[in-house]
Amino acid sequence: MLHKQTQMIASIFSLLMLLVLTACGQQAGSTAPAAGSETRTVQTAKGEVTVPVHPKRIVTDLYLADVLALGIKPVGANEWSLRNPYIKEQIEGIEDIGAPISVEKVLALKPDLIILQSDENYEKLSMIAPTVVIPYASEGDFYGELRKIADVIGQQEKTEEWIASFEQKAAEARKQIEPLVAEGETFGLYELADGKVWMFGDNWGRGGQVLYKALQLSPPPIMRELISQGTQYKELAIESLPEYAADNMFVTTYSAASKGSAPDSFADLQTNPVWNSLDAVKQKRVFLMDFAMYYADPYALESQLQLMVQKITESHQH
């Protein structure tokens, strides 16, 4: 009986705390735009949202690097964004808001704008401050995604400057590798995760934006067809690899991304006879990439462009 009473008291206490948190959030959410004076309305995946014209305290889950590249330092982001190796010199003072996002941590940061990739906890977070959801890969390509973020935070000019600069770097990179790429030669993106093999397209990280759009290299025909159908990834059976293999294969491993450990799954794959039968393996055109390839943001794309050009160049020097 005493145990049941204790449980009931705990439940009532938790409910009261939630009500207090929600009330605080409603108060903060109702005043956040006004605190930044001038506001404007933007169209989002959740409908129209009124946002500050000049946000000062941005919280985001996965768009940390994008916002940094556009000249604003967020006050909070999630752990995955904070682990981005391309921005490690810029994250001092940015709070980890947890994954899933802790509503309490966000509330404590007093944001005037929240930008999310996921709509998890959207209702509660939108009570704290104007909340914009930009689902991953929802804007057609990376440029579209960056432009959407820029529109929300009022940094359109900086975005166009970066795009123009990156396009110039991409044109120079294409010119550098042009003599090395034969007509019809294909390039593919693969990932090893939990004993499975995945293949990726041109707008799902892993260097796809660089390989297929910046460098304008060709995916295997079967991947090109999937991309045209709006599919960005596909699980493959080891036995089907000959059907999906490219002439050049960029391979990442989930273990390296999640644990920072050696890619044991790749070592296992190298003992598989199907893997060893692939032309890319025989011709030494398999490139093992580290977890930094998972990121897709202005800093990541610039570094990945250099790295992928380097890998292609080195493969022709043996």
C-alpha cells in the first residue's frame, strides 16, 4: 500500500513539474520574437512561423556548422553536431542540448530562435521560442538546404557568396581530375554498418554532394536510377555487390563514426570472396574514408572536395 502511495505521489509531482515547464515555455515563447524587436514570417514544414529578423540566441540540433558558416554562433546544439571535426575550433561555449533534445536545457539557454532537423518535441520547444523545422534533404539538394537556413536567420547574402566560392573550387577540382577519369567510369558511396552494406546517393551526406554534384562524377547505373526515383540509400546483400559496385568505391564505416574505433567491419569484408572479386578491389580503387564524411555542411564539403580529389589522384599514381 505504501509503495502504491509513493508511486502516486511521484506521478503527481512529475505532472506538476511538466505543467510548470510548459507554462514557462508558453511565457518565453510569447515574448521571444518581441525581445528581438523586428520580426518576419517564414514558411516552414510546420506552416508559417514568425521569427526575429536578427536572431541572437539560436539553438539547433544538427545545423550547427551551417549556422556557424553563415556568421552566427548558436548557444546550443546536439552532441553529433558538436563532434563535427571541421568546426572543433569554433564550438567553445556552445551547450550540448542532448539527444533527444532536453526541453529543460533549451529553456535554460533562453533562445530567440530554434532550428531543427527533427520535429521531436516540437510542440514543447515551439512554446519556448519560434521553432523552424527543416527536415534533412528536404530542399532538393545541399544548396537548397543552406539557402533555407539562411532565409530563416537572415543571411542570404553570405550564402550566395559561399556557393559562388564553392562552385569555383569545384570547377577547378573537376579540371584537375578530368585527365584521370575515363569515359563511362563510375564512382560509388558505400557504408558498412552492423554487418550490412549500404549504398548512397547525391544528397545524403557521406560525400555524395561532392562526388556527384561538385565533381559531377557518375554513379553506377543502378544508383543513378534510384536517385532519379528519389531514393538516396539502399541496403545491399554482400552477394549482390557485383551488381552495385562502381569502378571506384568510397567506403565509410559506422563503427568509426559512432565509436571512433578501427573499422573492424571493413577488415572482415576484406576476407569475403565476393568482395575480393570486385574490379575496384583488384584495381586498388577502394578508398576507406573516416567518419568525417558523414557531415554535410559548408566546412565539410570544402574539406571533402579536397580529400576526394586527393584519393582519386593518388589512385592513378601506383
